[in-house]
Amino acid sequence: MTDNLMNQIDAQMQRLGWTVDQGREHLQKYYGVRSRLLLTEEQLDNFLLYLQLTDSPTPNPDERPNQSNHL
């Protein structure tokens, strides 16, 4: 199952135009690791879902979902 998740993650990263370094930055920020090999299967699944739901070509660490600029 893990190999399948890795292949799907690779495909999604390619679709988004993410570099390996951009993927590592995301993993470091959100999972505290620099390699997918250190993630659990559940974390890999969550990372894949994040990629599938992302439309932006590059990760934007400052963008937060549901963040409002209104007071």
C-alpha cells in the first residue's frame, strides 16, 4: 500500500509542479520530517489528500484555509 501512496504522491507533486525541495519544506513544516519515508501510512494518506485538494502550483506556507482578513 505504501508504494501505491508514494506513486500517487509523486504524480500529484508533478501535477502541481512541486520540486523535491518544496515537498520537503511542506513535510518539515507540517509533519516535522524531511522525508516521506519517515511518515506513517496515515500521514502519507493525509499528505496525498492535501495534494489532491490543492490547485496552486507551488506550496504557500503562509496561506491558511478559512483565514479571514475581516475583523
